[in-house]
Amino acid sequence: MDGAGWLTIVTLVLSVVSVIVAGLFSVRTQRLSAELEREREARIEEQSALKAAERVYEPLAQSAAELQSRIFNIVETGWLGVQERYASHGDYAADSTAYLFAQYFGWIEARRQAVLTSSGEGGRDIAVQRHIDGVLKVLRRSEGSEGFLFFTTEQRAIGELMLSWEVHTETGVRIPHVMGYAAFTERLSSDEAFARWFGPVTRGLARVASGDNSRLIAIQHALVTLIDELDPKRKYTAGFDLQPIELGQP
């Protein structure tokens, strides 16, 4: 075989090798590209879930502030004093107190669902979760009293009952909605199964009427600590007196 023939064979071999190598690199590049795309989508999903959780921080901080404010008024004025203040509004004092607990549980559930699709590994969100757990533990701690005692699953159940999601027609973004006071009181008065979830509030107010404020004070302290984490600059809770109740206060 002359030199020209060998050159042709070598050229063909190199062409085949080049095609094989290019194919291998193409497959590897495609696999790497797919892996990078999955990682990018996972990061976007996690970030969007954490962003969704952060969007719940404002109403959650406000609901916690409203609940601790009611607790402060009950401890400061006494339950009988609160009842007298709202005497002209029927059962408003008791019903609105139950609602403030329910509203808080609703926004807690909204935040929980907002981070379901993420690892939740955001520094601030981890700190928020720690303080949410602090409130949860106080509320589920019996200490020989059923007053304002909500076990973990009960807190979650009330949150689920209070929460619904609305989908924005243009963007497709889900927006959390917690039941308002009017709808709450209507259901409270007409649905016995729903009303039973708030027995701990009724029993708790009975204990407060007898002068036992210790549990309410512990709840208020935990809520203030959570608000300090959610809204340290008081952007969402301006106008609320967020001082912990003094332990010696009757």
C-alpha cells in the first residue's frame, strides 16, 4: 500500500475517533447541563418557597401582636373588666379572644405550607421557626391546667380550618387567606364541631376570671419574643406596646 493509501486510512480512523470523542463529550455535556438545570430549579424553588414564607411574616407578626395585646389587656384590666368594656357588644370579648388565637394559628399554618417545598435552610427562617416552636411549646404545656391548652395537632388543625389559598388569575401565584372575624363568628355560633376547637379559650378565661394569669403571661412573653424576630424594626407592628408583662403582675 502506497503512502496515499495509508494517509487515507489514518484520516478515516482519526475521523471516526473524532466523532466518537465528540459524541462522548456531547453526552457528558448534556448530562452536566441537565444536572446544573436541576440544581438551578431546586435553588429557585427553595428561594421562592422561602420568599413565600417571608411574605407571610407581616400578617403573622401582626396577628401575634394582636393576640399578645389582647392578653396584655386581660391581665392588666382583668377578664371582668374586659367583659364590661365590651358589654354592649354581646359575646364580643370571648369570641374575639378565640378569634385572635385562631387567626394566629392560621398564619402559622400559612407559613408552614409556604416552606413545604423547600428545605427551609435560610438563616432568618430557622430563627423564626425556633421562636414559633417556643410559642407552640408554651401553648401545649399543660401544667395541670386545660386553660389555653392547645396540643400541637390541635394548633395545626385550627390553622388548617382558618386557612385557604387564592390563586392570582394573572400570575398564578398562590395567596394565603385567613378567615376574617365575621365569617369566624358566624361559624362559631352555627357549627358545634368548629366551636369545640375553642374550648381551651373558654376554660382559660374561666381561670383568668378566678385570678390565675400565669399561663397567659407565659404565652404573651413567647409571642413578644417571636415578634422581636419577625419584626425587629417594628415595620409591621408599629403602634403596639410589645413589652413583656411583668411576672409579678396579677
